[in-house]
Amino acid sequence: MSLFERVASQSLGSALTRYGVKEHYLKAGLCWLATGDVVSTKRAVDSYAAADPSFATTREAKFLEAVADAYDAGDAEEYTAHVAEYDRCAPLSLSLPTRAAGRRARADSLRCSPLPLPLPLVRARARRLTKLDAWKTALLLTIKRSIAEEPALT
């Protein structure tokens, strides 16, 4: 946790590394949640938002808050739904980018022209598009198992 938080705080100082800050905060937040301490997890997310005000509005921050709430409620189904929602990528146009006509097409004139793609290729591309890597997936499964193992206090 502290390693991810340290890297994130050092990355805030540079415009080149600032883009990766939300990923480091996400990993640190998942580590906090894996400890089973929801209060510390929520405090950590709040401190990340204080350090980088743009973090509070990111998908990663909203995801951490949602899974922490589901963990706190002991609701494995809600937790799974939040993970699945986060893992879904934004809808993609299954087409290839082409530049607008003209010799000096600017980057903002980049367009997508629909090309017919065979269904197996579309499915193969869709399987590769995921927000969750193997490390995050393993940690999220560990957290989910701990939800199921916790006894109810009712």
C-alpha cells in the first residue's frame, strides 16, 4: 500500500507521470480493502482525493468507493456487479481510424470509418479489452472470498 501511495505522490509532481497516478491509487486502495479495514480504505480514498483533486471524479475513485461500500455491507453480489461494471470498457466503434482528406490533417480531425469486420475478429478484440489485469483480478477475488467468509453479526 505504502509503495503505491509513495509512487503516486511522487508522480503528482510531473506532468509526464501524472496520468498514472489514478492507477497507483487504485492499487493502493484495493490493498487497503484486502486488509478488511473498510474505514481505513475510505480514509485512504479521501486522502487520495485531497492529494489530487481530479482523482475524486475518476472511475477508479468511484469504483473504490462502491466496492468498499459493498464490502462493508457484506453483499458479494453487489460487489461482483461493481467489479463487472468497472471491467466493462466503454463501447468501442469497431472500425479503424483514418485521417480526414487533405495533406495536413490535424490530430483532432481523426475519424473512424466503419469497416466490416468478421464476427470472430470482433469477439477476439472484445476479449482483450479489459480494465482489470491479472494482479487486480486476483486481489479482487481474494476480497470477494473474504466477504463470503465473514460471519453475519445479526
